[in-house]
Amino acid sequence: MLEVEALSAGYGHVAVLHRISLRVEQGQSVCLIGANGAGKTTLLRCIAGLLRPSGGRILVEGNDIAGRPASTRLDFGVTLVPEGRRVFAPMTVRENLEMGAFRRLWPRRDRQVGADMDAVFDMFPRLGERQGQPAGLLSGGEQQMLAIGRALMSRPRLLLLDEPSMGLAPRVVQDIFATIRKLNQQGISILLGEQNANMALQSAARGYVIAEGEIVREAESTMLARDPIVRTAYLGL
């Protein structure tokens, strides 16, 4: 589904990623764990097209999308749930979800958009209850649900999630990760960037550890969870 090959990127003259390589197989859930500033967000932004890499390739189903604009990523089934949720605060919950389906609504209306919105409300009943409220009035957990629901409205085949647990209460984190596992079981490929290594490794089949812009560990999640360095540095054990 996704192959990142020797990817380098940064901001201005500051290099952040140094020849990163990773894979996400079709229908697989993969986590990318690391400390704040390790390069997780930069990598996800490159895949989503929000940052142009300085070198390397990003292949989605065999197509190199590294040099393509962000607006074309949806054509390849790639959607990002950004760090900090980034909902459209003045717009209602329903309008935020419609924005996620913008490419499906204009210029011609996809008749399945309504059914997909109902599916989001089934997954997140609280959004259905608040669909007429401005998104800025939602709690942090509800905004994260909305950010995920908005991404689902584009019908992604590869879902990128950047720090979905950030700033949320432990109970809400449990619910969000249960939803991520459910989405993967439905066949959506997932790449999850997350500081909460324990939850990330429990929710993914394979994991990569990133430090200072380089992949320093990669293995099945169960193996990484037993790795002494990972346990000490990222799991607090």
C-alpha cells in the first residue's frame, strides 16, 4: 500500500528526516513511535503532501506521489488526521463532515455521502447529538472524533493519524484507539504517529521507532514491546 524509500525532508536549511524508509502493507496497521521532535509529524506531512521532501520516494500502490501537490492525495486514497485535530471551529459538526467529503460533493454530489455521514454518527453517537453545534464548542475528545470522522468522509484507503491521543483523558484515549482498531479491521490501512508508545504498539501489527529523524528500530509490535531499549525509553518500564 505504502512504501517510503530513503525520504529526506526539513524546513529551510534545517534537516529533520534523514533517508527514512518504511512500509505499510494493504490492510495493515503500523505505528511510528518516538519522542516529541523526533520527526513523526514531518514524515506524515510529507506523505500527506503538506511538505515537499528534499529526496527519496513515497509510493502509494506503486505510484510515486512525492512530488505531487497535496490536493491529489485523495485521488490515491490518502487522508491525514492532523495533530491538534484542526477542526473548523466556527462551522457545525455536520459542516465539518461535509468538508471531509468536499471532493465527493462538488461538482457532482455523490449519493453515498449521506449514508457515510450516518455511519460516522453510528460510530460516534455524540457527534450525531451535536451535529448542529459549532465544532469549537466540542470537548477535546469530541473534536478528535470529529477529525477522524471528517477524514473518513473522504473514504480513505490509507489513513494517517498524527498524535490522536494528545491532550485527551485516559478514558477517551482508550475509546479513540478502540475506534482505530475497528477501522483497521474494516480494511483501512493505517499509519499512526504517536508518543503514547504503549497504546500505539497495542493497536498496530508492526512498529517503527524514530529518533532524531532516523528509523532506529523496526519489528512486529509484540517484539518491539519486549525490546529492552524500547521498554526503557518509550514504555517507562
